[in-house]
Amino acid sequence: MASRSLLPCLTVLFCMISIMAPLTFGQLDYSYYDRACPVLPRIIRWNVWSALRNDSRIAASLLRLHFHDCFVNGCDGSVLLDDTNDFKGEKNAAPNRNSVRGFETIDNIKADLERACPFTVSCVDILTLAAREVVVMSGGPFWPVLLGRRDGLTASEKAANEQLPSPFEPLDKIAAKFTDKGLNLRDVVVLSGAHTIGFAQCFTFKRRLFNYQDSGKPDPLLDYSMLLNLQSTCPEEGPNSKITPLDNQSVTRFDNAYYRNLMNNTGLLESDQALMSNSETADMVKAYSLYPYLFYQDFAASMVKLGNIGVLTGESGQIRKVCGSVNYYY
Ligand code: HEM
Ligand SMILES: *[C@@H]1O[C@H](CO)[C@@H](O)[C@H](O)[C@H]1NC(C)=O
Ligand SMILES: *[C@@H]1O[C@H](CO)[C@@H](O)[C@H](O)[C@H]1NC(C)=O
Ligand SMILES: *[C@@H]1O[C@H](CO)[C@@H](O)[C@H](O)[C@H]1NC(C)=O
């Protein structure tokens, strides 16, 4: 008899799950703008291409901007908002100030879109599409992007300071920040592979060169010739804002050299090289260093997860007219 009373319960449970599942991402859709803004893909591609032609680093910068958007209050374009009387935004939070870049490219895309299809495409969707586009144009994998995210109405400097990972944090702290967003340890390893492109300023790794963990000595794990190189690029008393490639084997190519570097102790950030000091993550690094297509496949899957964190849909949020500020009447 127990099985008889269980069956309706299971049926109800099943129905609830199937009703709720579409609600999570059900309002995002691959063809969301197909009718309202068919030129969207071309406008994204053209602007990203011309921005890259002017400044090859913009690929890395746009990818990072998308990450920093999604990690603070979800993917809602909050990282694009300037400070106002109502809130201190994320642009000036410690991980972002004098560091994140690429705002002009997003603004240019938005301006073109407002001419072609006004009040239609959200800033957060522009950022999400641009991040995919730069990876493809840098030789990395393609992934399909669900669309229909709406722009948030606020931003938080405090949340950005608390939630974005720091290169000085140990792996378990970084992993916990990813777990808070619904990402796992594999996503940490896979998404860190984004450091196969772009640059870092001296201050983000300098303590490895001169005073690792207050030892008064360099990080013993760092490859010796790389150490000498970095010490000459970033002398102890030299400028902290000077930049050097995160992956100097192939600065602008989205490949798996990041993992090959980690295998021979030439990762740039402490938080990069730390992936080798945990056996679980070290095994993943090894696999990605050997099999680029495994990395591409997993990177695409993790980017889809990243782009779906805390999205606003339906009546939540708005479609901003200008990406740097919310619309006060709509
Ligand atoms: C796992 C924790 C992470 C830490 C601790 C971290 C830290 C950093 C730091 C310190 C920089 C250099 C910033 C500067 O010097 O101005 C940087 C750059 C960069 N990060 Fe990360 N990052 C992490 C994860 C990610 C993820 C998940 C992505 C993207 C999916 C990403 C993409 C990038 C890119 C592309 C750059 C270069 C940006 C440019 O050249 O403009 N990072 N990261
Ligand atoms: C070209 O790139 C530089 C940074 O390298 C930037 O300052 C400038 O605004 C860019 N120009 C255009 C037209 O995008
Ligand atoms: C990359 O770093 C290695 C190790 O420090 C160095 O020998 C090499 O010259 C660097 N290559 C480039 C292209 O900067
Ligand atoms: C580290 O690995 C890269 C990629 O395999 C290789 O090109 C580089 O020479 C290696 N560097 C050292 C110091 O072994």
C-alpha cells in the first residue's frame, strides 16, 4: 500500500520539478533578439574585431570584464555602472580600479545597437556575447550564448571587494568563492585557463619575487630563469603598475599554454601556480596541458555556467539606454 500513496507524491514532485526547471533559465533563449535585432551578431563581431585590431589586449580585457560582472550580484551589467549618489559601484573596487578595461568597446557596441534597434539589447548580453567573440577570435572555443538577460539597477563596491578572488588568496578560499556562485573546483581550474591571454601588473605577483610569504626570499616554486626575468621587469622598488603577460609563451593566443606553464613552474600569479599544489587540481592541469581540446570543451561548458549566474529576466531589471548608468524613467 505504501507504493500507492507514494505514486501521487512522486507525480506531484515530478510536475513541480518540470514546471520549475524552465523558470530558472526558461526566459533565456538562443534566438531572443533574432526578430527584434537581427544585426546584433554583426554589430558585436565588427566592433570586437576593430577594437582588437587597435589593441590586441582588448580580448583579455573583455573576457575578464564579463567574469567580474557575473561574480558580483550575478551577470547583470553591474560592473559597467559608474558611481552615483545612490551607490558606490564596482569600477573602483580594489580588484577593478586601474585594472579592468574594455568599457569603451562595450559603449561603442551599445551606441551602434541603439541606432539599429533602440532599447532592445541589454548591456549584460552585449558583455556576454563580446566575451564569447573575443575567445573565438583569439583561437579559442565557441559556445552558444543564451540571451535575454536584463540589466541590474544597482552595483556594489563592497560586494566586488568581498566576492572577487584575489591572487594572494589560497586555493581553498578561491574555490569557496566559486562554490558560492554554483561553480565547482573544476570550474576554478578551467576558467583560470583564461589567463592564457592578457597581462598582469607587477604588484599582483611582486611578493613572489622578493618576499614570498614574508620569508625575505623569492618563491622557491618559481622557475629560476622566469624569476630573473620578472625581477628585471618588476624591480623591488620599481613601478607597480608595469604589466607583463600572464602567459608569455603565446600572449594573445587562446591555447592551453597556461597549463603547460604551470607544469613547469612558470605560472605568473601565486593563485595560478597554486593549482599545482593540490593533487586534485594538479591532475586537471596535467590533463589540460596534454589535451588542448579537452580544455576547449570544458572551457566552453564552464563559460556557459558563468554566464548564467544570477541572471535577471522577465520584469526584473531593465534594458539600459547607456551602459554606464541606469535609466531613471522607463
Ligand atoms: C581564479 C581566480 C582568479 C584570480 C585570483 C585572478 C586574478 C587576476 C589578476 C590579479 C589579474 C591581473 C590584473 C591586473 O594586474 O590589473 C588577472 C587578469 C586577467 N584575468 Fe583573472 N583571476 C582569476 C580568474 C579569472 C577568470 C575566471 C577569468 C575569466 C574567465 C579571468 C580572466 C582574466 C584575464 C583575461 C586577465 C587579463 C586581463 C587584461 O589583460 O586586461 N581571470 N586576473
Ligand atoms: C585604441 O587602443 C588604445 C589603448 O591601447 C585606446 O586608448 C584607444 O582609445 C583605442 N582607440 C580606439 C579607436 O578604439
Ligand atoms: C618568457 O619567460 C621565459 C622565462 O622567464 C623567458 O626566458 C622568455 O624570454 C620569455 N619569453 C617572452 C616572449 O617574453
Ligand atoms: C615550459 O613549458 C613551455 C611549454 O611547453 C616550454 O615552451 C618552455 O620552454 C618551458 N619552460 C621551461 C623553463 O622549462
